Amino acid sequence: MNPITPIINGMAITLKHMFMKPVTLQYPDERPKVAERFRGLHGLKVSHSKAKCVACYLCPTVCPAKCITVEAGEDANHDKYATVYEIDMLRCIFCGYCVEACPVDALKMTGEFELANYSRQDFIYSKERLLEKQ
Amino acid sequence: MVNLTIDDKQVTAPKTATIYEAAKINGINIPILCHDKKLKPFGACRMCLVEVEQMKGRQIPACTTPATEGMIIRTSTPDIIKARKMVLELLLLNHPLDCPVCDKSGDCDLQNLTYEYKVNSNRFTDEKFNHEIDYNNPLIERDMNRCVLCGKCARICDEIVSFGALTFIDRGIDTKIGCEFDDPLNCEFCGSCISVCPVGALLARPFKHKARFWAMTKHTSVCGYCGTGCNVTLGVKDNKVLTTIYDEEQGFHKGQLCVRGRFGYQFINSAQRLSKPLVRKNGVLSESTWDEALEIVAGRLKGGSNVAALATPRLTNEELSLFKTMLLENVGTKNFDHAAGYAHAALTEGFARSFGATASSASILDIQKSDFLLVIKTDAYETHPVVGFEINMAVKNKGVKLSILSDKRGKLSKLPDAKTLVHRPGSEIALLNSIAKTILDEKMVDASAAAVAGYAELEKALSGFSAEAIAEQSGLNAADIKKLASEYASSEKALIIFPTGQAYTGHNAVLASALANLAIITGKYGKEGCGVLCLSEKNNSQGAVDMGFYPQDGGLNSVQILDACINGTVKTLFVAGENPLVSYPDRNKVKAALDAVEFLVVSELFLTETAAMADVVLPVCSYAEKEGTFTSTDRRVQFIKPAIRKSVQIKTDFEIFSDLITRLGGQPPLRPALQFEEIAANTPGYLGMNHVSLQKNGAFAPVITIPAFVAPQALTPVVSETGKLALVTGSALYHSGTLSQYGEGPMHVCPEGYIELSRSDASAYKIAENDLCTVSSATGSMQLKAKISLRMPAGVVFAPYHFSATPINSIWSGAPVTLVTLVK
């Protein structure tokens, strides 16, 4: 066979595909439609302008990756709240057990999936970053 | 024993057992909320319902029904399970379902049973309670909305603590647990109620929201405060001791603790702990390395008899014995002592000559087995609260008679039928001699006494102590003394209890011998429920005596060491854990000694007043970070292991002494266990013990007594002066030594020193509660807050000695009774 033939055949396929409709999602120009039950970045729900979380420690207890850190405190009304609520996204396996375990429905998983960051410290999501925006 | 059948299993149980106890002994678990091993059966919760065939299958409570011969019992038929489910439904009807925020969650009996019986819905509806939550005190939070009315708190407060702060109040559906007139809680804060609460109605505030129960690891240890030797379980998370956990199976005291044992653990993780060795450079203590610090210390220890040492009896046996070996063999000095040099005299001198042993001839377990208790000073409750609980139980449950000889009334005086003879301060020894004299005169002497060495001399020496003569100088009447003598002598079993400590200078060798004379003359020693029990102050005071960490063969004692520091014969002073500046008498002298000594080394947890004067300060470990053994006041040797990892920069005293021995050219043992092997081989009573065998329950070191009478000397009574009050020093209930100042719990309830005086003196001096008074003695003057109480007799004032901010030793120079003036 002429050594040029395979190159021409290859180029023909390439050229054909240049004019075909793309099969894959054109991220980031196109955004995926995230399913409602998609398990992305966590969010702490807010009610009466404060976090619903009562710092019961069930999420760190159930977490198989041990990525959740909670510290409880007592507020002025003697109620329990989370002084610290941190999730280490580098360790999180997005299993959603924490949401399932939550007895007060204070935690959800959002559709947010773009979690890339430049430093390791930025992967540790503090309570402020996790609180849902109103 | 009775034979019965439980769930088709043939079992036997003691005659006194209830069905519940019989089942438990035989490994059959009956669910219950209102039962505790230490408390009397109550039958409040109805969870323990069982069926007894002989009772026609009726459902009866297992916890209040005695097990009888031939009973056929079923503990879990479908009917019983149905009934239990209903009980739980009814309890959950009013119980707030706030498990996520309740600190009891995970350790909650109600939660566990709800889970076990799968009660996940409720057929009934009702409103939840809306009781106000008591946040008024810093230690115990009371949320009566969660209460299931099992009554355990009220019962333990009454039956064991004997305070009676809590009870059922109101009626019917409004019934709740409360204080008198529904006031805020104001008790002695031992926290026993918290420990037995099956739900989260009573919670420890220092632990509030700190951690969940399941997240903590539980480490058993031995309390590091007083000499009772209570076992504690420490709840540890992230290498921090967060709380103490109740275990009703633990120790002779069945998990019962006092305020400092339960709430005084915070010193372990205190932010004030020293973290690096400090060396004085250009007059300032600055951080250094271990190598530098120990090299300096080792260099100074080469001074032979110029070196002296003071140790705290809070060190382990291994550390004390290694310290002693180092001083004797590697340093070459005999000058070492502990506990201010006199707090151990009752054992090392008194009992040594009266019983031929430096330990008590009775144990704490004898208290409940006795018929008659003679307590010297009501302070026995304050110094050793858990021993106090034993006395409470003996008197209230076993009908043991209690007589107290004291210079003030106290909590023990309030026990049923307790007789308190309140004498003039300082006259207790004369009184005891007069009791012995009365026993001789009334021919109540035991047959064995005449054969004991020194009987004739005793008889002669007691001639001056007739009840009439002593009654006059002690402020009692002769009939009372005689009555006490005859009650003591005529009881089949009688036990004498007296506290010792750095604040109890009057409780010395002479007092111990006077008490021993009483026991020997009536033959009340060496038998169950008899003897003389010396309550030594710190957690290892008895161990320090057993290890021989006190001057022998011509060594200097604490007082002489301080004198020698002043006159320059002692040039290097090694203080291991003591804080003489606060806890030794005569602050001026101690300060002069510490100033004068050329080189002062202090190994401490904190930068105490004494450590602040040192040339080298070595940071050491608390009892929760080290391994070793403690010997309790009744010679129970108990093993402790680390509950938390020590920080890299601190060492145990054992490591420090080992390192110093190496630097001095010796060969130290590698591990505390090896040191203990040497202790076991050389200490009377410790033979055969080792760390492995002691791990579970510890072991008693037996005491062999060889009785001898010690003839009393004539005593000069304390002369009172008009316009002056008699100051007696002692321990406050909430504190032990100076260490408890670093525990948050004790400092919440008793944050500062005070002077306690009677109502009549208060009105005579026009002093109101909490007034700042100037107290002056011959040696100095200081300001203390006034506390007016009913227990003090007129003319007597009391001050505790624990506080660095108000050091009582600036007016107290070590006399049992100090005459002071009081000005508002």
C-alpha cells in the first residue's frame, strides 16, 4: 500500500468529524443539568437567619471518610450550636451519609461540583463557606 | 442461698437478693431505669416487670420483690414486652425528643431502651412539660422536662450523700424533682445526682456540649486528690480529659465521687500547665532545653549532704522510691521529707510506736462493718468526702452509732443520732486520755490489754487525766466524757477515724498514740470493724510513708531543712511537686528559706509561687499521663496507667530522676514496673505484688500490728485570751491541697479563702456575711472574707489553707490553735 494512503484516510475521518454535531457536553461553554439528587458540595441550611445545625455530632460519627469536624458551643439562650463546622473536601467521598443521618434536616448536598482549588487549605470548607446563601 | 428458675434456667441467689439482683448475678438482664446498686429498691419506673408463675402470672416489679425458694420467673414473655413498650410510650409522651442536643445521648437508659424495644411511635398524645431549666449554678444543670421521676437523684442525695437537696415536689402530673420551695440548687455539688440520672435531666455543666459519649475513650484511673483512693473513669477525646464517667461497678465506693474527684479534673489539660523547662538566667526564668536544665541540676546535686529534698505525696510509689534511691545513693544525702514533715507523723511516729507499723490498723471497708464510730473532728468529711459517704451509709443503713469529738460541728453531726462533743480547740488529746482513764477506772479494760507492753506506765501516766479535770479545760462536762468512754468500750466493734493533713498540726503522733491506746486498752484492733483509721491527706500519702520518704537515720525533716536553708548548711533544695510557700506553716520563714538557699529546683505542673522562686523549673506530668501505683490511706495499692499522651516537651518525675541518676553516674531502672519489683521485694506487705496483678482491682498491703502502750505526757492546755478568737485551720470540702485550685469545678464553688465564724461572734464584732475582715495573729495579718455559719462555737474561727491568693500561713505558724483578733 502506498504509505500516504493511511494518512489521507485518517485526515478524511478527522475532517468528517469537524462538520459533525459533537457527542460530548461542551464544558465549560455548556453546563450540565445536575439531577436534583446529585451529591455535590454540602450546604448548611438556614432557618430564622441562623444555621439549623444543632451540633449533634451524628454526621462526624457516621462519616466513613472522617472528614467532618464539629465543635459544639452554648449560645446566649443556652441552646447548642456548632461553633466549628468544617468539611475536608479532599477526604470527602460524597456518600451523603451525613445528610441522611442529620436529625434536624440541617444539611444538604447541592449541585455544586466545581471544587477545584489552588491550595490544600482551600479545600477545607468552614461553616461560613458552607452556609446556604439566602 | 435460694434456688429459683429464671427464663427456664436453674439459678441460685443470696437470700437477701431481689428478683432483679438474682437475675443480674446470673447474667440475665432485666431492663430498668430506677435502680442503682448502692440505693435501696424503690420501684418507680415499672420497666422491670416480670411474671412469676406462683403469683398466677401477674406482672410484678423485679427490683422490689425478694427472690424466694422455688420461684419460676419469666422476664420476657410477649405480654411483658407489650407492657414495657407501653411504659416507654408513656414516658416518651412527656419526654422532649431533643436527643441531638442532649449530652446524655449515647449513655441514656431511656434512649437505649426505646431503641431496644423499638418504640418508634406513640399511641397517646399529650403536651410536653414546660418547666424552667435551672442554669443557676456552675456545675449542675437541671432540666426537669427530661425527668422520668425515677427518684435516683433524690435517693442518692439522701441515702449516701446525706445532704437532701433534692426531693419530689408538687403532686400528680405536676410532680417534679426540685429543691425546697423550688429554689435553685445550692448543695455541696458532689454531682452524685448527675451520675445516677438515667436521662439528661441532670447534667454536668463543665462538660456541657463538650463531646458525645460515644466519641470518648474511657480510661480507668485513681483519683489524684485525697487519700481515699477512689477509682475514676476519665472520658478522653483528642488527648484531652473532658469529663469523669460514672461506673457503678468501680471500686469499693461503687463509682461514688466527691466534688473535686468529679469536677476537679481540668488541671490535667489546663492551659496554665508548664510546657518547657525553665532556667533562671540573669534573674529571669526563661525557657530552656531539658539537656541544659538537667545538666545544671545534676551539677548542683553533687553536693552530698548540702542537698535536701521535699516531695509531694502525689508522686507515685515508683517515683518516690526512685527519688529516695537517687538521694541516698547517687547524691549522698539523708535530708528528704514530704508533707511538711508533720502530716505523716501520726503514721511514722504515732502508729510506729503504738502498733509497730506505719499504717492504719483498719480499712475504709471496716466503717460499715463496725458498731460504733468515733470520729475525731467533723473535718473527716471535708478531707475525705467519700469516706464521709461510707460513714453516712453506716449510720443511716446499718445503724452504726456515731460519736464525734470536734472543735466545731459539721455535716457528720447532722446524721441521725450522731453525738457531737464540741470541745475547746486543742484539747482533743487530753480528752482522749481522759476517756482512756475512764475506761481504766470503770474496769472496762479488755482482758488482752494487761499483757501489752507499757500497761503499768500507761496506768500511772493517766492518773492526771480524770474526766472531771479534763472536762473543765475542754469545755465539756464529765458525764458526757464518761458516757462516750463507756459507749466506746462496751461496743462489740468500734472504729476510730481521724483525718491528718498539713492543716491539721494537732493531729500528730501524740494524738495517734492516744487513739491507739484507746483501741488497745479495749482490745478493739486487728478485728473486723475495729481499729484506728488514719485518713492521710493526699492520694499517695500512705505510699510516701511506705516508701520511707521521710527522714531516718539522722536526716533532716522538713522544718529542719528549711532552717538549714536559712543558715546555709543546705545549699541545694529539690522540691518535687510541693508548694511550701502556700501550704507549709509560717510563710515568712518558708520565704526566707527559699530566698536563702543557693539553688532551688522545682518540678511542677504549674508555675506555682514556689516554682516562681526557683532557679530551675522542670515541667512534669499529672497522674493522668503517667504509669505507676498509688497507695490509699488503708493501704490499697492501685495501678494507674496513662489516660492521655503527655506532651513531647514534658517528662514524668520518674524520667527526670532516671535521667539525673544517669548523669550522676548511676544505673536507673528502665521502667516503673521494674522499680515496683524492687519496692515489692523490700516493702512490708507489698510482697508478691506487681503491675500486672494490680491492674484490675489493686490489692491491700496487709498491716501486721504489734501493740504497745505509749504513756501520755502532761499537756499544757491552750490558754484563751479575752478579745481573741481561736483560729483552727483545715480543709474545705471542695479542695485538696493546693492542686485543686487548678480544677474548675472546685474553684466555681469555693474560689477563695474565707474565715468562718459563729453567729454570736459575728454579731459581737458586727460582721456580716462576705465582709472583708482583717485577721491578725502574732506572726502577721491578712484580709479574709467572713462566712457566718451555725456550726462554729463562739470564740472559734476556721480558715481553709488551700489558696495562693489568701495564704493562711501568713498568720498561721503551725500551731494547732492560733489566737487571732478580728477587725472588720
